[in-house]
Amino acid sequence: MKLPLTIPPMLAVPAPPFDSPAHLFEIKWDGERCLAFLTTGTRLQSRNLRDITFQYPELATIHRQLRKNGVVLDGEIIALENGKPSFFRLQSRMHATSEQRIKEERLTNPVVYVVFDLLYVEGKPLLHLPLSRRRELLDALLIPTEHLIISTCHPEQGRALFQQVAALGLEGVIGKEKNSPYLPGKRSPAWKKARVTKSANFVIGGYTTNPHGRGDLSALVLGAYEDEALLSYGLVGTGLSQAEITHLLALFAPLTRAQSPLVDPPRLAAVTWLEPKLVCEVEYLQVTADRRLRHPLYKGLRPVAPRECQAADIK
């Protein structure tokens, strides 16, 4: 049975939490998107069509956990910490490429493949079938193990699930139309994702430029205070319109300085440092262990004293 060499995954569009009898809702897993091609062996493909099989040896035999052959699954690879997905732990696995490092990471950060869709069975495509039917076939096909589970679907009550997910500190919820086909590589409104986001105020410590992109302003350098030290919190570039960039550059002109105001400035090729006088609000998903914001989104300037931007308040 011959399967495609690659399949670009179907993608969701952003949306607020919602209820709908026409949808199935499930947890949005905080991991690495992965399609599994299963015949007499297991081959794993990342969202950008890269072969990642060698990085996850504990998933090498999941083809044996199926009641039929010639299968393609769609899902997410996650690493757990205290029973919850931890993107920080998964990052170590994603960055491990040497045989020795992979062996070490497998022991300290084991992974689980959470399956949420079925695209092929016995070499035949199921992409045209409605999601509800694909899920029925998936439940009958897969034998769960320690490293292989099926994502649970919840009918209708998307808002209630979102509240539970937010209380647990998980990434979010995705709602999928029961009758939707699988559309490879398409970002479709048939799938809608609601993320649990946070926001905080940050001091603007500088800005970067990119000769291959925005030549005037590419991203803002963010910081927050811990006692007298202004600590780095990485960059934000998403959410900056051209009109806002023009406005910011006018405000930045009298604030330029030679040295970074941050005690631990990021290494940047093209940066203009600023006096730490201005504050902006940034929406984000999480703060990493090295104080970087995941999926930051600029929300605008705020009339807040820079000293009010405290690292202790950024969770």
C-alpha cells in the first residue's frame, strides 16, 4: 500500500470561544504538529513537511498499535510536566539532533503522540469524509499506549471546555465542524482555535530593523524591572501597523542612546537602544524559562510609569 510522501496539515483560524451543536471541541495541545505515516514502519512528518522520525525513538513502533495498515494519522507530539503539556520540555526534544542528545532527552523528556484525525486507512484516502466519520474510524482503529493516545472530543459546549482549559493553564480549545472534510495545507474556518492568552505591560528598551523586511522598525525590544535591573523579555513585532511604526519612531527620536538600558540585552544585528521611558502592552501565550514571550502581539502604548512594569507580575 503506497501512501503520499508528504501531506501538509490542515490549519485552523483564530476565533473567540463559542458553543455550537455543529462542532466537536477538543483541547488545543501545546506541542509539535505531526503527521504519522504507518505501514510496516513509522515515519513522522512535521508541520513544515520535515522528517522528524529520528528525533522521537519512543514513537518508532506506533504502527504496531493499529488494527489496520497503510494509515496516516494527524496529531500533536507533547511532553508532560505534572500531568500537563509543557512546551518548555518539548523544546529540548525539538532541538535535539545528535544521537547522544536524543538518547538523553528521551529519558528526561519522554513524549506522547496525541492523535486527533485519520487521513488514510489501508492506503485509501479518507480526506473527503466528514470529521465525525473519520473520528469514528480512528476510535475503532487505534490501540492506545503510554506514548500514543486519542484526543477526546466534546460536543457543543466549547465555552465550558475553554473555561476548564484556562483554569488548568492549558493552551486553548479548537472547535471543528462535524461535517468538515480534511483540507491539506488550507487554513479553514471549519476549524476554529481559541487561545488562552495573557497580557502585561513592558518597558520599550529599543527597536530593531531588518534590511530584508521592514527597514524602519522591525520589532520592539522589551524589558521589565526586577529591583533596579531592567531585564530583557525578548522582542515583539507582530501587531505593528505602518501608521503605528511612524508614530513610534517620532516618539523614539529624542530617546536614542548608545548603550542598552537592559542588564542582559539580547544579541541583535541591527538595534537602536532607547531611554526606558515608554511602556507598551503585549499579549502573549506564555513566558519561556529564559524570559521570552511565546506568540507576542503588540497592543499599543500605555500611560504607565516604567517602574510599574515589574518582572514579578509577568507570569
